[in-house]
Amino acid sequence: MMELLRVVHPAIDLDLRYATANNITGEPIYRTAIAYLHPVAHAALTHAADLARAQGLRLRVFDAYRPAFAQRRLWAALPDATFIADPSLGSNHTRGIAVDLTLADAEGRELDMGTGFDDMSEQSFHGRTDIPVEAQANRLRLAGLMALCGFNFNPHEWWHYDLPSPTGYPLLEGCHADSEMG
């Protein structure tokens, strides 16, 4: 059984949207608001949080490890592979190597990213020049920070980052986090 690590850091705030009704399904998917990651992704995210804190910023995590049952519920709500990984193929979240997040200031106020989390529209794509300049700069800042720590970005979601070579990490079914989340 894979040992995922709980995400806890002084410069990371958790706002796990799938533990609330504030998500694309309109209802809570997780029972608890606890974030887990594969140890390699956990170390990379911790490094990113350290770099953010050195700049007077914080990270706000919306999602991390996602059990397969949750991936299926998201796909049922929006079966669009541009934004949701087909659960029959597996998700990098279900491997524990993906994180959805944003930047916040030192007081925890989210920086403007041009759209909200899980805005399933082209406005959420990286490289948009038709959003405010400040939002463009914030997206670039987040992308640079995460890239320095070893993450790749998803071109369709400014909030989604994952580790390279995802097939080198197994899909996690029945790991210890599942019982706390589902």
C-alpha cells in the first residue's frame, strides 16, 4: 500500500473544494478536508511553499491526491477531457502527483488569476492575453515557482500542476487516504 504524505506547511492554506459543495458537482465529494501527496510531489510542493514564503506569499491548495471514486464523480459531472481526466485512463491526481493551487498574499488573500478555480473555459488556459495584466503576471509567477520545484503545468488549467513522467507512478486504489476521503 502506497504511503501518501499529508500536506501541512506554515505557508500552505487548504481550501479543498471537493470537501464542500463549492465545486462543479454542487455537492461534497470528500468527507474530510485533508490533502495528501506522493512523497516526491510532497517534497516538491514543500519546496514551492518555502519559495513562496520567501517572497511574502502563500500557497492555497484546492486539491491534491484524488481517489478514483472522486475522479469518476467529476467525470460524470463534466465528461470533457480538456478539463477532467477520463477515469478509465487514470488521473495524475489519482497517482498522488498532481496539485491544484493558487497564490495568496501573506494575509491569505488569493491573488487575481483572471478566473476562479475550476472555471472550465478557455479563459483558464495558460498564456491568455485577454485577462488583466496583473492576472497574467500572477499566473506566470505561479508557473515559474512550480516549474522551479519540478512540476509541469497543464496548458488548460492555470491551477493544475503535476510531476513529469506520470506513468512512472502507479494509480492508487485503496490507499490509506481513501478511507478518510470517501
